[in-house]
Amino acid sequence: MSEPTVVLRAARLSDVPAIHALLREQAAAGNLLPRTQENLVRHVRDFVVAERDGVLAAVGALEIMGPDLGEVRSLAVAPAFHRQGIGERLTRALLEQARAVGLKRVMALTYVPGFFARLGFEVVSKDDLPEKVWQVCVKCYKFNRCDEIAVMRRLDEPPGAGAPEPA
């Protein structure tokens, strides 16, 4: 018997209820910020979903923040699908989308910087992300007490190329 296949595809409006349920569950657990169903409908074109046997396994979005900066947002894997590489595949697909539209940098705000480090992201200061801070973060209820860690991946150089040489 063959292993079930995970399919990555663009989100559709019919996916919004399942996306909303997964994101709501993850927000309740403190893993990400909540998004309304209305917001998801308006931004459905930003989302990629991972499906296994017709079930939503994971979701993530690429939001363009400026002429050279994108953000991985709302990245969540359903608990039944943890530790299967689905989040990594989804993130790689979002990075490919970013390259395809000509972005040079992709950032994320996260509680799990180690996950992003495995994909070539490096921890940066939020001060390095004025596009994000002054467009989005300033409106967030956690603005003055944000505990997320900013990570960045440059797409115009291989992972780790910007890291300092060991002494």
C-alpha cells in the first residue's frame, strides 16, 4: 500500500472555513495571531494549502510587504500532520512564489525560529523591517509587547551566505 500523497495547491474560497478553523485553533494555543474569516476571504489569493486525502493538513500565506520584501504569514500545520515535513514543503513553496514574483527578501515573525533556521532564515531585529512594523505591527494589539522573533531569508544569495565567517 502506498503512502498518502500530500498535495500543495493555491487556496480556494471553499477552503476558507477549514483555514479559519485551523488558524483559530493555533491562535487559541498562542502559536500565531488570529485572523477573521472576512480577512481570509480578502486574502485567499495569498494562501497555499497542503492537503492529504482531501483533508487540510497545513496552510501558509505569502504577503507582499513592499517592492522587495515578502512575509510568510499564518503558517500552521494541523496537529495530526506534525513532524511529517509538510510545514517545510509549504514554506519552500512560498519561497518559490516569492522568487517568481521578484522578491529579494522574505521575513516571518515566529515563536519557532529554529524551524525557519533550517530553511536558511536568520534572526534579525524588527528594526530591520520598517515595512512590516509601520504597516502592520503598529496596528496589532501586541505592538508594545510583541514577543515574536523576526527572521529573514535573502533570496538573492544561498542560505547562510550572509552569515559571518567563524573566527
